[in-house]
Amino acid sequence: MSPKPVALVSMPTLSARFPSFQLALLQPALEREGIEVKPFSLFLYFGAHVGWELNETISNVYPSMVGEWVWSKATFGDFADPRGYRSLYREELEEICALAGCTFADLLRVREELTFSFLDRMLEAVDWSRFELIGFSVCFQQMLASLAMARWLKKKHPDIPIVFGGATFEDDIAHEVLRGSPQVDFVHCGDAESSFPELVKRLREGRPLSGLPGLMRREGGQLSYAGRSPNLEDLDQTPVPDFDEYFYARERSGYERHPGAKEVLLPIETARGCWYGMKNHCTFCGLNRAGLQFRAKSPEKVLEMLKALSRRYGALHFNAIDNILAPEYAGELFGRLAEAHTDLRLHYEIRPNTSRALLKKMKLGGLVSVQPGVESFSTHVLSLMRKHTTALRNLELVKWTTYYGIENYYNVLVGFSGETAEDYRAQAELMRKLFHLQPPYAIARARPDRGSPMFEQPKEHGIRVLRPSPCYAHLYPKDRFNLSQVSYFFEHEVEDTPTAEQYQECFEVVAEWQRRWKGAPPFLRYRKSWETISLEDGRGDTPHLWRYDDREAELYELCADGKRREDLADHFKGDAHWLEGALRDFLAKDLMVFLDGRYLALALPVNPSF
């Protein structure tokens, strides 16, 4: 008799646009070990069940964690009054309902009825008895839906082992979830390429599970854990992900025919960990934790993967889920893509000190969007974050991503012990000059996410109070879970920071900046003849035109990247009086800024080949 297959499940609440990378990678990893696998992208069918607009809206991660909250009753019963939740997040829920085209009563109906009917439907639609093991991949807002489905499955199929795994499960959260969730038999922590197939084989053969790395389980009334599965060192061993089932479910669920359906953004993994974080862990970052060690695929293997996926699925748009771009990719990988003249489009997370030359090369190779660690336009604040970059470098990155048409999803963060009111007054003054560049995606107070240095060493970062976000009291019953152990997001009080009023100017400037980019974006650009530049300034209400000839034109273009005064003086062979006057003129007209000891021209060239 042949062994039964393994089921791999990805639950709501996720956007239908994004396939589960975890399922796509685990399936071929298990299959090459001779284990038959059936993946289930159940989050797609949930979108059809509740309505696509509502699903796509609540799949975004809000402070209210509404994508989890709608599952709270199906998972744990009616332990928390929804009126308290509504009162706590009234404004945010009104915004969510406006975006989704629904009312709070509709959200409540999802929680009270539709999650239950969805679970019943999924239980009947699939013959779960044919599987020897059911695995749930959990990330973002998938915990409660996964626990609810596991609860339903255990009632009907109590003998089928259920295992949870995924990026959510560091040791502490894994321990608390397993302790309070009898429907879950095992939690896997760490890289799964070797240890997860071994779990399946041991269960299949009836061999002991003790000592298996990464496996947390119950033994004699206690939780047993052999420690996190070791980090996979050689990422070239990982298979090409298999998204067949996602595309089948995308069609079968009806999302493909939904008028608002978006193009697939196919996830790829080219590295794990963070090479920067290994040296300088950003104070607010809770990613990676035990998996901080940086490992990357070779550029050759990445190219092979892109070729295979684009051929198999006709996909052109790829989202690298890496925490940071491997340094060698900037030249080698994107250089190879540029030489091939492909129309592939890629998104990556990058460091803000990426040079203009590398950005140009990566743009030619298909880089269309980035998420960089900008976080501030104050060098002092950046030092408090341990960012090891400067305001000038951040500004240069925003300038050149704007010029090259690379979408830049950067944030501005506030709330670090040691900041001053002057840090934010100066930032507001600077940002008013930058309205022709891409605005921040958001400005927000920094959070001490679980695993971040702010969370792990609160006193070192001036944090007096650290408590779970209030949403968790509406997600998990306190009599079964220690909220301090199961929560990822936390509220805090921090010493030695400006007042809310002193931050307010920056918040208002960013809001105005974002508002103006929703229409015809402001501009500051220049055209160049042989020895003349003509600047057009459309940042304010009244456009201005400026013309500079000869040395002034040369000086302005020389400051396209930040230059020190002594370098400029050396270039122009002295004549300090002329140089001082020209720089003063550019600064007075806000055509240039002096930041971190360097002069930077703000105007973007009209010439597309700068």
C-alpha cells in the first residue's frame, strides 16, 4: 500500500494577488524526497466567499489586525465583546469599511457567520482523510484562521497529525501557540528543507520524534523541543518553487474574472537573513531573529529560476521576499538581465547607500520598485536607529529612484530616545524642498516589534513601558494564552523624545507631500545645452525659471551627487569668492541643499540618460 500524501495549507487572510511562497517551495522540497504533496491556497476561496473587495482590504495589516479578528470567534468562541473592539478602533474600522465598500455590520457578519460557513465548506469540499499529515504555513494574518481550520479538522479527523510552521514561529511564539492550542500536534521552527521531510518519514515509519531539530511537540504532558532547525547554508540547493496550484485556485475561485483582479506578483527567494543586520541590527527591526545569518543564491541559480518561472507561468513581475539585496546582485544579476533585454520586472529591499551608477544598472536590468531603509532625513536620528547611513545618502537615493522611475516604498519613523525637537524642525524644513521627489509611503511612530533590539533591550532604548498591542486581547483569550508571549506588535512609552506637538509639523508636511503627488506631481528639473542649464521649478504655487551659464552651470551639475566644499574649490582651482557666492545663490533659491557637510543639487535632469 503506497503512503498517503501530505497536505500543505495556506489560510486567510491574504491578498489573492500574492501566492504563498512557502507552499510553492515546500512542495518540490518534499517531492524530491519521494513524498507526495497536495497544496491548498484556501485564502483564495475565502476571498470568493466574503467578496473580493472586502478580502483584499482586510488582508492589509492594520493596527487593529482586522484580518485576524474576523477569525477570533470561529477559533476560540465568543470570549470578547465585539463592541469593545469596535470602540477601540472606531476610526480605523470606518476607514477600512469605506475602502471595502461595506459596513461594520458586514465585518461582524464575517466574524459571526461567514468564517463558520467557510470552514464547513472547506471541510466538506476536500477528502482530508486521504492525508497522513496536514501542515499549515503561517505568516502575516494567518494564525487564527489556521487555528480555526485545525480545530474543525481535529473534530472530524482526530488521528491526522497537524503541524504548524512558517515565518511566524520563533521559539517563544511557537511555545505559546502550541501550549494553548490542543488541535495542533507539532510546531516547526526554522528552515524546513531537511527537517520537515524527516518528520514526515519518521511519522510514516513509526520512528521516534525525539531529537528532531526544529520540532516542538507534546511529550508526557510537557512541551518537548530539540531546538530550532539549523539555517540552510547553501541556498542553491532549494528547488524552483511550484505555483501550479495557486494559478489553478486563482482561476477556480473566480479571482481571475474579478473586475478588480491584479496581476500576479510572483514571489521569489534569492537570499535569507540580513548581511547588514549581522553587523548592525536596526533598533526597531524584529525580522530574522535566529535566522539573521545571511545566505544568498548564486546569480546563476537566480537566473535559472527566473527563466523557469517566466517560461512556465508567463510571469514578468517578481517580488523578491529577501530582507535585503545581496551586494553582488546589483552588478552581476541585473547586468545579465540588462544584457538579455528582458521585460522582467523585479522588486527588492535595498540599503539606502546604493549608488546612482548601481541604480541605473539595476533599472536597465528590470528593477521597478524598492523598499529601502530610509526611515529619516536626520543623520542624528539615523544614528539612534543604528542605520549607519546619513540624511544625505537617503536623500540621494530618493532623488535618483525618482529620476530613474523606480517606485520607492520608504517610510519616515519617529520616536527614538535621544531625539530633539530640532531634529524634526530641520526635517520639516528640508522636506518642504523635496516635493518634486517621491514622498514617503508613510510617517509613523517606531514600534518595538518582538525580536527587535528595542524589544529585547528596552532600557537601553529608553523604553519604560512595553505591553502587547490592545488588539491581542480581542484575538486571544487571556485564560488560555499569555498575551506577552503570543503577541508580535507592542505599544510602548519611551523617554527623552519630542512631544507630539513637536512631531506634528513633520506629519503635516508628509501629508501635504503625499497629497500633491496624487495629482500632477510637483517638479524641479533642468535642461542643458552645451554650457547652459535652464531650471524649471514647479514645487510651489508659482512656477519659476532660472538660467545659469558656464561655471555656474558646471557647478550645479557637478553637485548632482553630494560634494564637499573643498572638492568643489579644488575643481575650480580656487576663486573662493565666486564659489561662495554661487553656492549661496543656489541655497537661497532652494535649488540645492547643504547637508552633512556636502552640497547636493535638487533638480532632476530632463535628459533620460544621465
